[in-house]
Amino acid sequence: MNKILLIGFSLLMMNTAFAQEVVEPSPSEDSSFQTGEWFKFKMSYSGFFKAGEATLQIKDGDIDGKPVYHVIGKGKTTGAIRWFFKVKDRYESYFDKEKTIPYKFVRDINEGGHTKKIEINFDQVNQKAHVNNLKHKTKKVVDTKPNIQDMVSTFYYLRNNLNIDSLNIGDEIQLDMFFDLENYGFKLKYLGEEILKTKFGKVKTLKFRPYVMAGRVFKEEESLTLWVSNDQNKIPLKIKANLAVGSLRADLDAFKGLKHPFKIIFDN
């Protein structure tokens, strides 16, 4: 359960050397999102049981006098599951409004009594991550890849810079991400277009398959599927995961503050 909540925030941690799949960072006026955007997701286990909810919100922030986007992600278990496995997570990312690269990342989680509180400050010029473990009162400096992303900024970077016109079914996208104390390479496969039925109506979507680690949580590498709206917003609409036991899905339940019109197909 905790793994899925984590994945829900990042909406998938994807080497900023994307080849032709990703273009240069867009100016802010052409971006897919804006300050004030807010999403709420509902999660269910095996299609029936309420499992939790998560939110993502964009605010204006400031890092050393520089205006940034400040994204806050929250997640918690709800319903009966909460009584035997309580999750309350908070993720924050402060990233550049033009380049969409992070300067600060915060992870504050409580997952069934397992807690972490970590603050990471990124030196994008010197390619360093300054990791402050507030729970254990330790500090470390780790080398990073150029233009490294955190698990939240990744999603917003891709929304702005993914060049859909050059993608073919089966193409794979790679990206470097930093999490806790390590650099991670993440791979994402493009599965094509699909019309998805949502609570808002039918929506044209882009379908992706992130690769995950098979084992105790996921059945296999290709256990996770993501649908985003095929419009200027690139709204995350649905995530589905086949677990070692059962399945979990997250569906967009509410939203506000979109920068562009949300295109819905109305049946005649």
C-alpha cells in the first residue's frame, strides 16, 4: 500500500537525455500547468475496497530569493484499511519555473509506524544533493546526474517536455531521478492512445507502462499502468497496479485550477 501511495505522488519517476521523445524545457507561458492546480485521487484495492486518497497541489514558493513552484503531495489510508495499516505521507518539491529542475525536496512519511523525515537540497550547478535526515540527525552530500529530478518534479517536467508527436508505440523514455540517498534510472514505455471512461466523461488519453521492480510488492516489471489526458494539461487520470496479492488503482476524483480546457468526449 505504501509503495502505491509513493508512486501516486510522483506519478512516475522517469536522463534528461530523452533523445527525440523529450524537447527542451518550455517557457512558462506554454507550460501544461500553473499555480493553483489541484488534484485529488481516490484509491481502491482489488476494485472494491476503499484504500486511500492523495492530493497534489501547486503553490508559488521562494528558494534563496528565486521564485519557484512549490508542489505539495499528501496521501493517507481511508476506510477499513486504515484500522490495520495507517499511512500519512507528505511530499514537497520546490522546482524552477522555467527549467522544471528541483532545488529542494521534502519527504515526511508515516507508513504503518515506519517513519522518515528527509530534506534534500539540490545544487544543480555542481551536481550535488545535500541530504538532511531530520529523524536521525545526519547529513550527507551525494553526487548527482546533470539536471537530476526528484520523485515529484519528474511528473511536472514530463508534462511540459514530452514530445508526443515523435512517440511511437513501444518507445521507451528514460530519466535520472534522486531518491533518499541514491540516483535512480527509470524507464517508461509508451503504449499508445486510448479512450478512457472516467467520472467526468470519456477522455482521450495517452497510456504508459513504467517499469518497476518485481518481487514482494509487484507481480512483474510491467505491473504498473498510467493514463494521462491527451491534451495540453496532461492530467493524470488513472493508475493501475497488479500486486503480488490483488490489485490497486488510483482514479482522479476532483480537480481545479487547470491552465487549459479539459477535453471531454460527449456521446451523441
